[in-house]
Amino acid sequence: MSASNLAGLIFQLTRREVSGRYKGSVLGLFWSFVNPLLMLSVYTLFFSVILKVRWGDQPQRQSDFAILLFVGLILHGFIAECINRAPGLITGNVNYVKKVVFPIGILPIVSCSSALFHWFISLSVLALALVFVGNGVPATFPLILVVMVPLVLYALGISWMLASVGVYLRDVNQVVGVFSQILLFISPVFFPVTKIPEYIRPLFLANPLTTIIEQARAVAVFGQLPDWWQLAGQCAVASVVCLLGMVWFRRTKCGFADVL
């Protein structure tokens, strides 16, 4: 299959994946915009108005904590959606496995593309929230797309690995679900890195999502340029993970039909 035909197939499957999620609902695709908007509103009310939680020690408005929290949540939500769905991608599409001409390796790409679409919707909600609360959208805001590059590569590599392992070990789906919840609390989603005690901070910094979330907040909210060296290092490691995941998937897929 040529590259253009493969790209077209990925696009068509992604579009079907996105539209199929809200099939039969009254609002349809508009739910992809309503959900993050409701999530941001609830977090603003709960953390900023009721609990009056502050981000760091500097004076801030009630909405600031919710916006900073929202940045971490949409990044974690993207990677969590990708890895949670990965173990069932092959077992849930047995009909594709039986078709010799179908490139089943694109299923993780389709899944990550669908998650990326919803992340873009959440990103637009973030931009609207910045305008609404009066902060304004900083000039560095588009750089969050660059910051997302290593996270997408991590998501693809891990999805390929989990999709393959999920065929042979069905329990991996339960393990991944628990891990994604743990990842939420070992990443700086609800707190800045500066709040982590020094003696355990290296453990948190070993989590790739820590650097990516902090860089995303810097460019999307604080109007700062990303740390290009850190970002380059993340891209290098993520590229290796992505490549290993792809190689692993290719070497194990030959046994899928026998197991399924």
C-alpha cells in the first residue's frame, strides 16, 4: 500500500472513530467541545472557589489554579486515553487481523489520532478560557504543539507495545487502567514541581510527563519559551520508544491470527 493510500486510510478510520463516539447523541460531535468546557468549569468551582487552592505562593485570581490544572489534565488525558485503549485495539478488531491486506499496525495510529483530535478541542477551550478570564493568549501559545511532539511519540510507541501484548495477555488491560490513575498523581497535574520535596523530586523528574506538562504550562499560560534542550532530549528518548514499539509490534503480529 502506497504512503498516500495509507494516509488516506488512517484519515478515514480516524474520522469514523471520532464520529462514532457520539453516534446517536443529540449534540453529536459538539460533545467533544462541551465535555472539556464542563470539566474546566467544575474544577474552577471546586478548587478555586470552594477549596480556594492556590498555585504556588504568589497572589493569584481564583481562575488561575483551574487553568494551570486544566493544562496538566488535558495532557494526561491524551496519554491516558491512548494507553488505556491500546491493549484492546487488536482483540477488538479481529476482522481486520483476518484480512491479510489490512495494515493492522495503523490501529494504534488511528487511536492516537482520535485522542489528539479531542486534545485539540480541549486546547481551544483552554485558549477561550485564557481570553475569558482576562489573561489573554500569550504569543508563545502555539509552541504547545511543539511541546506535544514527544508526548505523541511516547503514546504511539507505548500503544504499539500494549496493543501487541494485549493479544497474548488479556490481564494487561486491567494493569494499564491502574497505571494511568497512578500516572495522574505522580505527574505535576495538581501541583507545580516546586512543591515536590527535594529528596523525592528526582523520582518525579524521571517521569517524562513531568517535563512535558511543565513546558506546556510555560508556553501556554506563562508566555515563556520552552527549554529547548530538555525538549530535544525528550524528543530523542520518545523517538527511541516509538521505534522500539513499532519494531516490537511488527515482530509479534505474525502470531495474532493464531491466538485470536
